[in-house]
Amino acid sequence: MDGTAPTAGRNRDVMGGKRESSLAAAAYKQIENLIVTLELPPGSMLSETGLSARLSIGRTPIREAIKRLEREGLVVVLPQRGFMVSQINLAHHLQMLEVRGHLELLVGRTAALRASDEEREEMLKVADVIEAAAAQGDKTLFIDDSWDSHSLPVAATHNESMVTAMSLFFGQSRRFWFAHCERFANIREIGKLHADRLRAIAGGDPDEAEAASRRLMEYLEAFARSTVDFSLARG
């Protein structure tokens, strides 16, 4: 690793575990954002031609982006029919959190030890940005800024296997949060938890970074379970 702090764009390029072409990365970013913010809701049918026209990007980068989104569980391939935005599944989300919870603790500790000075400075900047977005109560702005709060610590582990593993969780986790946050989440609280974690990692104390990661994941699990309890109560 060259010790250079990734920018937001580069973070998106490497979260799939390998560098992508700039057009494929741009296509991925735009389609992922449409899915996460429910502009393309679960069950929506997609096609390379339709997405190419909508985004003004060629079909080859669209195809690469779709493959990545399929790996991340946001898109389902339907042979001879095209692609469909996957459903939001509560049980699957809880299973995913069970795995992600353990990995996030490792990410926190490892990033605290390995992050470059530039990466630490970037984390402190993002902590301020995400806290400000949360203070505004703007879920769309917050969900966009939240990408860096996830990807910067992962990139700072300087471990490609970790990057690949964690890339499977972020899109689905962010979409789940976006879908349920107005009823169940306190945006200011989750913003502070993200910011505290980034600052702990940037501070270089692996124990504090792990503790901050644990607090974040405990909140996210409680948030997810509150949606389950609400669904059961309505049923």
C-alpha cells in the first residue's frame, strides 16, 4: 500500500475488492444510490439498455456495475428477463448483522493500528461532515455521507480480503436503514456513533476503536430488531 488516503471516489472503486474502470465505478455509484435511496424500489425490473439511457453511460460499464451489485445482494439476475432489485428481508438482514458485527470490531482495531496519517485526517473530516448531516436530520444527505464512514476504516486496514468481505454488507445495510429510519431511527444518535467511531480509529487506540465499533453495531442491531418487533405487533 502506498499510504495515501483514499478519496470518496476511490473508496467506491475498491470496495468490490479490486479496482474498476472509472465508468464502471460511476455506473455502480449511481445505480447503488438509486437502489439504496429506494428510487429503484425492491422488485423494480432493470435492463442494461434502460439504465444506459437513464445514466448516459455505455452498456459495458452498466454490465460491470450490475455484476457487482449482484455480488452485493442488491440485484437479482433473472435469466432472459433482465435484472430485478432484490427485496429487503428482515431475517437475512439480522443474519448479515451477526457476521458484520464481528468483522467491524476487527476493522476498528486494525484500522486504528494501520491507518496512515492522511487516512486519519480524512476520517476526522468525514466525522465532522456526517455529524453535521445528521444534525440537519436529512436522511438523503446522511446516507450519501455514510458511505465514507463505512469505507474509510475498511480501506485503512490495508487488507484486501477485508475490503472484499465488507463490501458485501454496506449497500444492503444502508438501504435497510434508509427504508426504516424515519419510523425507527434517531439520525442524530446514529450520526454521533459513526463520528465517534471514526475519531476513535483516527486517534490510534485499538481498544477505543473496538469499543466505538461495538457501540455502533449494538445500536444497528437494536434498530433492526425494532423493525421486526413492529412488524410482529402489526401482524
